[in-house]
Amino acid sequence: MLEFALAVAPRESETSMSKWIFALALAAVTAFSNGPAQTSKTLVGTWKLESATITTDKGEMRNSWGAHPIGFLTYTEDGRMSAILTLDDRKPLSVSDFISAPANERAEAFATMTAYAGRYTFSGKEVIHHVEAASMPNDVGTDLKRSVSLDGDRLVLLVAGPYLRGGIMVRSQELIWKRIK
């Protein structure tokens, strides 16, 4: 009977090895886990812009759309998105017809807003806006990549630079959005 018990019972070295394998597997799962998986459904909805800041190539931080920017960002379940951002203190045109407005007024109106729409893809850490229509014609057909940080109803999109904006070299831009309910 003792021989059977010794033959069936795991040896001490096997038990120790099993514990090490279990510990390593647990460590690997923990190391590569970033909490609950984020899917594109976590982005779906409409978001209101709360703040927008840029960091210049000199390390200076500035409001990129004014102290109280106005903006909305919408993601749909079928993979479409649209965004509009404006300065908070835009001047109205002198006439209600934007084509007949003086050129300097149209130029200022154009320079104080951006809008675009298209499809999007989301990996959980990055969203890519595939631009199909835009106020800036140069953006059409491009992919705009944003790093994503999502915490409940707060969405932070980080735009990595460098890029030129208003004659200033931008290193990064952070856009903070709040979900509209």
C-alpha cells in the first residue's frame, strides 16, 4: 500500500515545479493585463470638449482653442465619427451669407474652427479617424491618430506631433472631452 501511495503522490520536486509554473503564468497574465478591455462601444456617443491644450516644441503649454473651447465629438456604433472644434469667442460675420461676407471675415471664421468626419477604428489604446470630409481640404483622405485614455465619462485624446499650427511647432495636443448624457 505504501508503494502505491508513493507512486501516485506527486513528488516534492513536481509540486514545487507546478507552483513555479502557476506563479509565472499568473505574473504573465497580470503584467500584460491593462484592466477591462476597451471596445469601440466604450467610445460610442457624443462628447463635449472641456479643454484643449498644446505643448510647443519649446515646452510651453497653451490653450489651443481658447480658454473655453467649444467642440463636439461623436462616435457611432457603425464606425462613423464627426468632430467640430471652435474658439469660444468667434466673431459673427457682418452678413448672414458666408459666401458674400468680406474675405477677411471668412478667413477669420475659417481660422477659428475645424470640422471633419469619416470612419474610425479603435484598438483600445488608440483611435484613428479616417477623414472623408473636412473643413481643411488637406485632411481629406488622411488618418488622424490619437492616443486614448478613457475613464468613465471622461475621454482624453492625445495628438502626438510634431506639426505646425499658426506658425508654432506643436509637440503634442491634449483634448479632454466629457460624455453628454
